[in-house]
Amino acid sequence: MIGYLALASSFEEQALYQRAAPSINVANEIINQWQDLVQEDWRSYITDPVFCSEEVTAVERFHAAWDAVAEATPQQLPSLDTLWASTQWQLLAAAADEALAIFQVRGCFHDAPDQTRSLLPSKSSP
């Protein structure tokens, strides 16, 4: 989650990603990766004791900003240069930066690159 928030909060990181992977639409990746990390039932798995109350609140606030941006932007997003100038993308970056600051207090998990994925309900769960 920290890696995602770092990318979403930084126009520089987004540009680096786009240069490294020109065939990928980085803007779409930013929208879609959040959907992968935080599904509709996120409150059932982003909980204490893995996440502290400040982190849960940060997810809630960022998710609200992400949802507003996802609703306000077209399905096929324009170039990053165009998005960076938009109020919506600036809102997304600011919200990601606020959430990132909360998550950086604890930092990354050391035993896995992204523990959040292991918290998602498996497809075979009832």
C-alpha cells in the first residue's frame, strides 16, 4: 500500500514509471491498482490489529478521494501531462500524500513486499 500511495502522490514517480513502461497507461494503473488493493468490502480486512485506527482512517479518506476522482474522470484516462494539470489528479495526489504520511510512521512490512494482498479474501472463501 505504501508503494501505491508513493506512486499516486508523486507526479515525478508517475513520469518515471511511464518512461520505464511506455506501453502501460500509468494513469489507468493508478486507478486500477487501488481497486486491486482496496475492494468494496475493505473494512472487513483493513482492520486492527494489522492496521491502526489512524491507518484505517487514512484508507477511508483516500478511498473517498479516489472514488471522487474515478467518478469524475473518463474511463480511458488522458495522458499524464493532461491529468497533472487537472484539479482531480491534484486532489488524488494530495490525498495520497496525506495517507502516505500516516503509513510511513510505521513503514513497510519487512517480511513481504505487500502484506495487504495476503489480507484480501481468497476467491474460494465462502
